Amino acid sequence: MISVDVLRAKIVNSDWDGLYQLFGKMSNSDFRRAESVVRESIMPELDGSAFWQAYLHLLKYRHQAFITCILGASAIVKSGSLDFSSDDAHAVAAFLDQISPTASRKVMDMLLPMLVSIEQMEEVFRLFAVDDEKSRVVHLIKITSPLAYYMLFLALRHSGDRGLALRCCMALLKKKDDLSCNMTSIVSQYFGLDDVKIPFTLKLKPYEHSYLEASYDNFVHLLTGRRPRI
């Protein structure tokens, strides 16, 4: 059996050579257990810079095994203490890009649902160089949350692509939840997509379109079927 304390000490003390040697001596079953311990118990304990450094060295050892360790960032993301603009964060993004675009996309898809602010969303998109609206839509459409849907609305609005908006509506309807249905109503009415068939429709008054654009708070009020704050 692998001692959790030994694993923790190697990571906390940045003893990467020692950690790699320890991994190399493990049986397949012990390595799988160690992988789970690192992801579920050790990574969530690390602070911002230590998290990125540990994640990078774990990826370098065996990225297929440790790529999901990004899930351990949930608590520090919510606390706002994970810096997506740091050199350590950029080192991780560069390494993932070097591995393959698929690896970068996979990490983004795990990371984006954790984010709690517009600023974090923008920082992550910058970190992974997701600059164009269509690429952002690909990631955002997978998430069901007010924040993700606001960012999706902004991306669609900036693109001005009615065809893209229509495809988003079709994808949203497949989710079959109330929030996604409301989002479909917002997108279809904002872009004048009259042919979109929605099980029930959140009706927006014409003047409320400008409220969607005004602020995140107004958008969320309309998305959840409430009147916006004026």
C-alpha cells in the first residue's frame, strides 16, 4: 500500500524526482490508487501556484493518468485564489498544447464548469488562446449554468451568426431542462429565429432585449423567468 503522507510530502515539497521514482516502483493497481488519492485528497489542499506546479509535473509524468487532477482545483477556483494569468498556469497550457489540442480541450471542458465569474471565464479563454466566438461556443454549449449561458449569449451576440445561433438552439433543446429551454427562448427571440419549436416559451418584450445586453445580473433575471432590475 502507498502511504498518502508520503505522496503528499513529495508533492508539497516539490520533490518531483522522488515522486517519479515512487510512481515507477508501484504496481498497476497501486498506481491507480495513487492517482485517485492525488486527485481527490492532495491536489485540493494546494494553493494556487503550488497547484499549477504540481499539475504540470504530474502531466509530465503521465498525462493520460493525471489530466483529471484539474478537478482538484474546484475549491481554490471558487475561492478566487487560482491565478489563470500566472507563469505557472501558462506553463501548463503550453505543455497541454504541446501534447495535443485534444488535451487542451479536455482540460478546458473540466475547468470551465467550476468557474464562478465572468473574469475567470475570460482568463481561462485567454490562457488557452480561445479567441474566436465559434470556438468559445463549442465549449460553453456543454455547460448548463447561468454564467455559461451568459458567456454563450455574449459569444453569439459578438459573432452575429444566425446560423450558429440556430445550431445552439437545437443543441440546447436536446438538454431538456428548464434553464436550457429558457436559454433557447432568449436566443431564438433575440436573433429572430421564429422557426425554433420550443416546448414552452419564455416570452420577452422587445425592450427587454436591451436588458439582456446591459448586465449579467439582468440576463440572469430574464433567464430564470424574473423581471430584470432596472
